[in-house]
Amino acid sequence: MRITDTADLWWKNAVVYCLDVQTYMDWNGDGVGDLEGLAQRLDHLADLGVTCLWLMPFYPTAGVDDGYDITDYYGVDPRLGSLGDLVEVIRTAKDRGMRVIADLVVNHTSDQHPWFRSARASTDSPYRDFYVWRGDEPPDTSDQVVFPDQEDSIWERTEETGEWYLHKFYKTQPDLNVANPLVRDEIAKVMGYWLQLGLDGFRVDAVPFLLETAGIDEAEAARFPDPHEYLHALRAFLGRRTGAGVLLGEVNLPYEEQVRFFGGGDGDELTMQFDFTTMQQTYLSLARADAGPLAASLAARPEISPDSQWGTFVRNHDELTLDKLSDDERAEVFAAFGPDEAMQVYDRGLIRRLPPMMAGDPRRVRMVYSLLFSLPGTPVLFYGEEIGMGEDLSAGSRLAVRTPMQWTSGPNGGFSDAPADQLTRPVVAGGYAPEFVNVADQRRDPDSLLAFMKLLIRRYRECPELGWGGFQLLDQPHPAVLAHLCTWDDGALVAVHNLGAEPLSVPFTVPGCNAGHRLEDLLTIGSTPLADDGSVELALEGYGYRWLRVVSEDSRRLL
Ligand code: GLC
């Protein structure tokens, strides 16, 4: 195994951790998390084993879409601190071995952004063409809105000029006109600025929407015939400014279409993309205690360039979208994990976190994270997952999972010294309240979820075959079980997961192995010999999981 390669294409086996500064740690006691607070918690993240922080938008914002409605691309929201504080965070993170990426939200600005204020005022504004306008009455577009509970059209009329502007998200988020070369120059300048301040790349928001030209008038769109050429140009620009930079794209599309966003076999567009398909099939598999859908999804993943990578996840900051399932499949997942209407949103997703969905069963929660870290790809965690935080259903919609990080069992979960009613968001109450779920207690408990997550992360990092290697499903007789093999050169790892509650004995054969090989457990102590034909039979508890390194007699890898 060429271990030195892993320091080059670092994103292939990174551990990414997404957080929102405003809900992470409040250091100045005003009830809002801040960059100074985050700096104080970088050691927690380094100790966890995170190698790349993803900061949700920290820019000045109109505050309608939790920072995804930006009013200034070159600043820091003053509630969170200053540019200087951000640089301190980036520098300290780097010292602890962590890279930092941030959201790049350039499909739209806020309607309060100076460009849009100017653009809406008059058709002669120099910024008018930064946005997409139409003069005639738009047709019914209610089936195209992203947030169907809030919007019923992707066009909004302004009083000033009587024309309509395009907005695929909230009406306060007018879409930028990416066909306009001036807009593209501005986007590059924004990227260059943050890279110069030390970021290692971006999580690129809503990429398919950014590249879409529907709605843009024909003459304008003709100036921009191939949106993928533009994505390619952005990646090339990133590479010129910082060789190790990445673009982690949000592209919730079927695999066939995602391939194009990687730049096909050349791998010269998005460096990484989230695997929304496997995430959704994982929940279907969990609901059915049948690994079939997950296995089929992994097998259907298209070939990508060796430089590209999938980002795997079981939760993110948005709704847990199930939009790629059929209506019946989605209904199954809803019934299993979010039967109340208050747990669902947009007719397509759940607003819960994993542990409450697993009815708090620690075996099941650990099995899911074991699965996540053993799947081929780069795992992406959402803050609080490492301790098993729950959600606040009363916050509603996507805010349900964006509650303050729970550091201690004390007031406000140690997030802030401010009076509870002044917090940016209320702390979770009930069974998942800080009294029961917090970092400080779990740090001292070797049996905690936090300790388990650290172990998973350490092993994931020690097994680059997971991020780099080839993937193969292993035949075995139980529908509830996923058995898979990841290989990279002479490194090989077998992972076996039982999605069902019944203990099982799992027979399978490790290809290319014989009695000269054995399987060494990596999450516990244990060693199992293989038969001469490479076969073996392993015991699995209900919701059990095992990671096993394939070891040959002459192996020199550290166990
Ligand atoms: C992406 C983000 C989401 C945001 C939207 C609009 O989908 O993940 O949080 O609201 O883009 O920027």
C-alpha cells in the first residue's frame, strides 16, 4: 500500500465534520456561538480525529435561511466575531492537523445584498444582469420550488420595475445569473479571497441549481453553452490558487448525472460529492432490516476517477431527504423512523437525528456508525453526532437538528452563559437533554458513544483501503447482513454488519485467501483463521458489526 499517497489526495480518507459557528460554543456570553468559542473547542475535534472542518456559512446574512442568504461575501457575521477571529480558528485548526473548508453559496445572494438592492431598483442598474429577470407573467412553477411549504413560485415580481426575478429557494434568495461573465469573475474573486485567508476549499452549495440556465433568456444563455466547462474552470482556478484545495459539492441527483459533476473519467470538476443515494437506501435498509437496498445502491455506484471521492453521511444539517425513494419506500421509512407528521417535512424528508430514530437503542446507533465508517468513501459528520444528540421537534423543519452543541450537563448544556431565553436556539429538552447527552461526561466514560466514535475514526484512518480501495460485496445467506471487502494493493478489510435484531452466524469466503490468512478484529480483540478455500463463519450479535483485517503470514502492518 502506498501510504504516502494518502498525504497527497488527502480528501480520499478524510474525516469531515460540519458545524455551524452560531450553535457550537458561545465564548462571550451573548447567547450566540462565536469563533472564539469554536477555537476553544478545536481540541475536542482534533481528539475526536476530525481531519477537515466544514464551516456552515459564517458571512454577514439577512438571517432568513440560517446564513445561506449572504449579504456580503467578504465578511464575517459580526455576531460570530471578526475576520481576525476566523484566521485564528483556521490557523489553530491547521496546527492541530485539521483543514478547514467553508460553504460557498453562490447560486443566490440575499435580497439584501447590495448587488440585488441596486439590481431591483432599475433596469439600468449595473447589477441588473447579475440576476435573472423576466418581463412577462410566469407560468405556474409551483412544482419547481425547493421549499414547498414556503413558496409557490420560482418567480417573484418587484414593484420597482414590474418584472419578475428568479429564485429557486426562498423568495429572499434571488438566483445569480451565472451566464454573466461578470458574475463568474466575482465568484472566482470570492473563492480566491478565502483561499488566501487559509481555507482548503469549499462545500459548494446547490451545484445543479447554480449551473442551471433555465429561465435565463436565450441570448444570455447562448453565452454560456456548457455549464460543466464552467465547473471545470472553477476547479482549475482552485488548483492554481491552492493545489490541495477541494470542492465538495452538494449534488442531489441520480448517480448517472453525478458522474458529470465529477468531470467524468477526468475527475476535473467537483473533487467530492455527497452520496445522497446510498444515504437514502441505508435508511430503507434499516427500516426493513434488509441490507438489500444498501447493497444494491453501493453496487450501482458508477466508476469515478481515482482522484474523485464520495462523501458518505447518515445525517446533515438539512432535512433527511428521502426524495430518491419511491412513494411506498418513503412511506416505509416514515413509518419506521418518523411516523408523526411533526417529524416530516416537505413531503420528502425527516427532521430527526439518528439516535431518536433508532429509538435510542445504543446497539443500533453504533452499528449504523460502524457501517458509515466502513463504507467506501469519506465520512462526513454533522456536529453532535459524536455524542448522539437528539433533535428539537418544536423548533420545526430544518432547525430541529440545528440546536446548540451539548458540552456539559450544566445550564444551557455548557454552550453559553447567557440566560436560556437569550440563546440563539433553545437547547434540546427531554431524554436527549444535556443532562443525559453531553461531551464532558462521555469524555470520561470509556464505554460512551464518543469513545466508540473515536475508535471508529482511528481505525478508519488506519485503514486507507476504505477511502481508496476497491469495493466488493461478499456473498452470504442472510438478508439482514451486509458483508463487504475493501482492498487497496496488499491491504484488505472485511466489514460485516447485521441490520437485524437476531444474532446470526455468517458464512462467507474471502476471495484470493487461504489457510495462510487470518482475520484480525479491529474493533475488539479477536483472530479468526480462514480455511484453505478462504471460507470462514463468523458470529454476529443482533445489530452486531465487525471490522476484520485480512492478514497474511508475512504481513508487516501494525495490528
Ligand atoms: C442547500 C443547503 C441548505 C440551503 C440551500 C439554499 O441545499 O444545504 O441548507 O438552505 O442550499 O442555500
